[in-house]
Amino acid sequence: MFSRKKLNLALAAVLTVSSVGCSEFLNGKKAEPEVIEFSDARFACLQAIPGQLQKFSVGDAEEKDVRSGFDCMTDALRYFNKRTFGSMEGAYTVEEMRKFFGKYFLKENNVTPEFAAELMKIKKALLGGSTAYITKEEIVRLIDLLQVVRDETVQLAPHVKVLLNQTKQEKTEWESISAATEQLRRSLQRLLEKTQIAKSDYSFEDAKKALSGFAGFIKGEQPFAPYERYGEWVPVVEAVKNILMGKRAQFAGLYQWSESLDTLINLYELALKYHYSLSDLKVEDQVKLRQVSQFIGQGLKLLSESHQMKTTGRIPVEDIDYLIEQVLPKFTTHLRVKSLKKTYRAVLIKILDPDRKNDSRGLQGLEKKHLATLQREFNIWRLQQSFIDHVAPMNASQKDLIEGYRRFNKTYVIEKGLSEDPFEQKALENAWLDLGELLQRPLPVSFNAEGRLIVDPQVPLQRQTWMSLTKANLMRALSRLLLLGYGDNTQGRLSEAGMTQKGLISWYDDFQEIGLDLGAFDPRSANSGARSFLEANFFTFSGNGNDLMDHKETFEFVSTLFAAGLGTSEDLAKHMRAAGCAVSEKDVFGNPLLKEDCFQFQFRKHIQVYFNNLPGMVNYVRSLTQSEWDQFYRHLSVASEVQGQKRGYVETANVRTMVMILHYIEGIVVLYDKDRSQSLSLEEVHDATPRFMSFIRTVTPVSYETLLNEGFAYLVFRGRIPGASDLMGFQWDKMWGIEDARRMEIVRLFGTLKDQLNKPKN
């Protein structure tokens, strides 16, 4: 039953229209008087449309809501088209349409003149015609189109919660994302076929204005958070559009429009999959890793098949820069835009285009050759991961891995699943041979359940899990990219390539800014490339002390850097903070300083927790007396001191260096302690000497080869760089016998090496 107020309004409308006719209201020619009933009962449904749109936008609309809203709208349009006349013959101006519906139907959520103008642009894109008016014939076609839109909206409604990020991450399945975006693709492609968009000049700027007007219409006088949030992402959408389509993309015909629409939907699918499934950056099992692999593959395909890449052969630098400027601040405050710009340029110039020879002149953007390099390295990772997925169920030992490697049908995987190009197939086969060399190393790279690098003579006998092998595959992929970008002789097999000290220094320089932002590099160290090169040459499993880092040394260095220097050190610092060792003062990384007495006590007490990957080191530390432990720790802390070290406290840089040193010590012991006595005899130290010969030559005035061969042994057993007289006396001491070098003597060695490396060069 109507209220008195509503009844009066309805009666007034009837009397007014019946006396003057709709033509007078619309300033048209006077028509025969005709009663048009605009009662609340007949068209009250229009008032509900904004609310129904809100429900649809957050995924709460049911099919009946969608159908009733569209049916109400089409009924109103039919009624309007039949019973009213505009100021133009057979047509209505935009202002006439806006005022008519605003006065009689849309009371709280009215269409502004600006939004009405944008709606007319959409009308032209959909139906053709003019933006100044809409004809009665176009209204008929619009009603037909609304029937299609209604049917497709019904199909989309169950997927809106997924499509508009309204569900929680853990409840959204990977398959449901694909189903939602596939329905979006079908619906939009059908609408594209039914409209005139492919023939229109509708622009992204028009779409931005329409979205703004729609947001104002749908919320009326009440705030509506989803549309406010969507509006914030418009610049990001524009930046992505520039990347894939270009700033001034011109699509010729329906085919290119359809192709570009597919590109945008593919991109949106990737964004949703990242948001719901991959943003935690955790890979727990093969299912999750397959999702990551699918995600990367779809991303590369999206870029290579984008409109801009197809038409121009590149994505310009300025478009990539603009995307970074828009996206980065929304995801993190730790990374600077400047840092990321420098880093991606270095990747393009050096890693993805080694033939450029580091020449930045003429860099225009991401090109097809860059994508080809990425695709090749991705396929190499996939090939090796296929092997891991095949052998992992047996929890393979090194012998099992080698046997599985020989039996694995890599040709089938390459030809059927990775590439049909003969040259690419050859590159994959070369990488497969490189993998074989790494698997057969006497002390292979292996990680434990916590992701820590295992340094133990029993590694070849230990059974590796899928997670361990998968992490090793990631380290191989990173080391390949490092060597490709900064090594020499990288055209064939990487087993024949090598990186000089200059190359590693260049890598540190290119990635220094982003390394500082991420807290991976120490801001007090201008460039750690020279020190890292020596560490890789001296202390990795395959180190040989020459002037090149080969692919084995690079792989082992990268694995140690990530698993020990960054991984274990972070775990250790967290344990120390939990144990109450932290103070309020922060170090240069923004982490709390640790009280050294507390740190030293907890370090020894829980060493089996921090270093369960170094069983020999754990047993050694446990065997020390308190005074011996104090001495060992003193050597370790001296070797890890940094510029401006605050006495009595341990900071992040100290922890990282300590962790790396312990891994290096254990590596030397495991490699050269042939009799497993947990110490190094003079003969075993001599076996290690070739690694350090180039270093000894640079720090001692001795020139006689025989004496130089004793230089490293003297350094280990006496703890300092020898002169000629020192070496002569050392020969005498050897006649009476020299006690084996324990880990105590080896840790002392690092302090001496550090002093020598820090001396100013003449």
C-alpha cells in the first residue's frame, strides 16, 4: 500500500503528463495528450539498480537480482522509447535522457552531466552513431544488447568474488581462478562481437572518466569502499596497458581487438593467481611449484604475444619505467624506484643480451631477443626440474641421482615439452651435460630440511628430498644468470665459461643499490666483489685459486651466499632476539644490536640448532673448554669486525660474516681431512696449498717456489704471513714434528686474510 506522500507524487505525475504531454517536457513538438503512468509501483525497481550493482560488485548478487535489474532497465527503456518524443526527430539529446530518468526514476543516485557524456561515448562505441544524441533505433538495439549483457552477467555473477578480490587467499583454488577468467573471456568476447567497439575510437582516457563517473553514480551520497579502491589502481592499469598495447595503440578490425582483449584477460588471470596463490612466495610441494612454473610460462607468453611486442618488436624503456613508478610504491616501501630501474637495465644489457658487451648506448627496451634468453633459461630450469620430479620420490643419494640422470629420457622432455627449435634443443642438451658434471662432484651441493647448505663428508650417502633438490635447481638457475651476464666464453656450454674478478666486481656494482634496499649489501662496503671472488676461489668445494670462477665455483658460491650468508644468518639473528639478546639500538640494516656476551653464550649453547648442517663444527665446538671456546670466538669475532664496530655488541654484518666463515672452515676440513681425524696434518695442509698459492705470492716477498709452497702451511700453523727467515725456521720445526691444525688454527687464518685484503694497494 502506498503512503499518502507517494500517492500524491504519482497522481501529480499523471496529471502533469496527461495535460501537457511528454513532448512538452522534452521540449519537442506537442503530441496528442496521452496518460503515461510513472507510478512508484511500476518503476520503483529502477531505484534498486544502484544497490543491485553494489551487490554484484562484491559478489553477493544472485541470479534473480541480476535478471530483475536488467529487466527493469529494459522495460523502462521500451516504455520511454514508445511514449516520449525528444527535441530531435526520432532522437533524444543526452541532456534530455539524463533529466528525464533523473526526475522520475533515479532520485538518490543521479547521473551527472559529465557521467552522461561518458555514457554517450560508450553508447557510440557499442552501437555507433553520435555522442550528442541517441536515436530511437539505437535504443531498440541497446535493449537487444542489454539482453546479451544480462545473460553474460548471470554467468559472471558466481565468479565476481574471485574476479574482484573479495575472497580470502587460502580459500581460492587455482582452478577457480582459471574458471573465473575463462568465463570473463567468453563473456567479453561475445559482447565484443555484438558491438561496434572494433570500429570506434574509444580510448583509455574515456574509460578512466567513465569509471570515475560510475563510481560516483553507484555510491550516491554514501561511500563505497571497493570503487574507491579500484580507482586507486587506474594508473597501474594504464601503465600495464602501455606495456602491452602501447601508448597510442591502433587496433585494425575485430581480430586485433579480440586478440588484445585476450591479452588483457590473460594478464588479469596472472594478477589474480599471484594475489591468491603465489604472493606468499612459498613453495611447499610439486603442486605449488607447477603453479609457479605455469605462472612464469604464461607471463613470458603474454609479453611475447602482446600487441606492442608484435607490432614494434619491443616494449620501450619509458613504458617499463612508468609501470615501476606506479606499481612499486603499492607493494613495498623498501625498494626505491631508482634502484629497480638501474637493476632491470643491467639485466637487459648484460644478462639477457651478452652480445651487447655491456654497452648501454641504444638500449630501447625489452626486446624479443631478451625474451628468447629468458625463455631458454626457463626451459633449462624446467628440464632439470622434470628430472628432479622424476627421481625425488626415491629420496635419492648421489649414486641414485647419477644413475637416474643416465636413465632419464631428456630427449623426450626437450622435444615434446620444451622446444621444437633445433638450436634451442642443442642449448638445452648442453645445459643437461653441465648438470651431469655438477651431480658427479665429490662433494655435491645439498640442502637439509631447513634449506641450509650441508657441509659433511657423508653428503654423497645422504638421501636428498624433493625440496632439497628443488632448491639446488634454483641456485643453479641463479648461478647460470650470473655467469651469463658477467662471465666470458658463454656462447657454448657454461662448463667452459669463467668469470674474472672484474666481472664479479661489475655485478656488485650493478646490483649494489637494490642490494642495499633489500638489506643484502652492507652500505659501508663500497664493493664486495673482490672479496667475494677470493672467497669463491679459496673456500668453495671446487675452488682452485686461479683467476677464474668456473660454473662449479659460481654455483657453490651462490648456494653458500643464499643458504648461509642470508638464510642461516637470519635464522640465527631471530633466535638471538627471541633469547633476549637484542637492545633497542639499531644497526645500519635497521636490525637491533645484540649484546655480545648474550650472543656468545647462546651461540654455543644452541649451535646444534643454528648449524645442524655442519655436524663436524657442532661436535668440535661442543668439545671445547670454556677458555678454548672464548679463544675460538675471539678469532671469529676479529675476522667478522666491520668499520666502526661498536664494542660489546654484535650486528647483522658480524652475524653474516661469522656464518660464512664457519661454512668455509668446515668446507676446508671436509675436503682435506682425508683420515677423518677432525684436524689437518701438515701433509693435508700441503694438499690445500695450491688453492692459496696465488694469494701467498701477492703477500710475501719470497720468490723461491719451494719456500712459497710452505707459505700457506706457515700461515695455518703460525697464524701470520711468513718472510724468508720465517720459512727457514719453519723447515727446522717440521723436523721435530708439528701438531695437526684444528679448526682453531683455521679460524685464526681468516683474521690474517682479512688484514691482508684490507691493506691499501700500492
